[in-house]
Amino acid sequence: MSNPRILLLGPPGAGKGTQSKNVVEEYGVEHITTGDALRANKDMETDYGKPREYMDRGDLVPDPVVNEIVVTALEDADEGFVLDGYPRNLSQAEFLDEHATIDVVPLLDVGREELIRRLTGRRVCPECGATYHVEFNPPETEGVCDECGSDLVQRDDDTEETVRERLTVYEENTKPLVEFYEERGLLARVDGEGTPDEVWQDLRQTVEEATSSDE
């Protein structure tokens, strides 16, 4: 199987970044995210202006601009891709469906309480930017950065209240996407609660089963 075209879905904390890297290493495809695509093409002319115009003002880049940028990035990915962070809503999914071919849409399934445990355990160093986790990647001395000795902090968007709100918004936005790709026979649920290696084994099998059936 060569040049798979993968759309990876999953909530914050599900490990999409880690698994996307595994996909890139295994299959030699491009990892495409909305943010990277916008930064790489911020001066691209669209019917709604350049992305830079919105980004420099700190405004949300409107869907039509994001759509054009992402589809351009996909068209340039001759060796296949893993798409992460797009689409975020049904209208984007419908646009993508009209302009690109997707082989499989793995959904990393992780329970809400497990996500909260993962996300609220993150700690960062305000001085050097080093990142830790109280369970999965703790510093040598609790609450102290290994790199520079500064006190670690919990970011505002990692508090339990904020995390629960983020997950609620994600669930509301993602439910229509799940139904959309289920109807097209592309969705494949992957258990995201194991170790990163266990999740990767399941994800790789899912990708290979989906793409081998296309050959």
C-alpha cells in the first residue's frame, strides 16, 4: 500500500500529534495541519483576501479561506498525507469531500475522564517553555523545571473547568463529522486509551485494512 490519504479525528488529548508522526514515518506521507498550511500559504490570494490579513489582526481566518489553503496543501501532497485538525465542522467536511479523496478516517476514541486526566496534568515552564506531565512525564523535582529550575505552572486552558468546556465544544462540533464519515463508510474507530505503541498498532492495522481494500 502506498500514498495513503488519511484524515485523523480525535479530541484534544487523544494523541493525534503523536500518531500523525507515526503515520509520516511509516508511510512517508505529509503531515498537514490547518495551522501549518495557513502559515506556509499566508500570502496566497483567495476570493476572500490573504490569510495574512486575518492572522496579523488576530482574527479567525474564515472557512472559505481555510478551505482553499488546505485543499491547495493536499493537492501538493503527491506522496499521500495525514490530515490533522481539519475539517472542524460539517461545511468544511462537505467542501473537502468535493475537492479531495480520503481513504480512511480513523477516530481516536478516548473517554472524557481520561482526556481530562491527560490534559489537566500538563505543566509548563514560563521561562524556557519546557513541557511536563504530572503522571506521564514528571520533572525530577516536583513542580520544578529540569532545564532551568523555574517553578512550573498550569496554563489557564489546562484547568479542569476550561478542559471540560473545550471537550464539550469538540463533541458538539465533531458529532456531525462522525455521522458524515460513517455514512460514507470511511470512519474507523481506534481505541485511543492504550499506550502510544498500542494505539499505533491498532491505527496502522486500520489504515492498512482500509487501503488494501482499495487496491
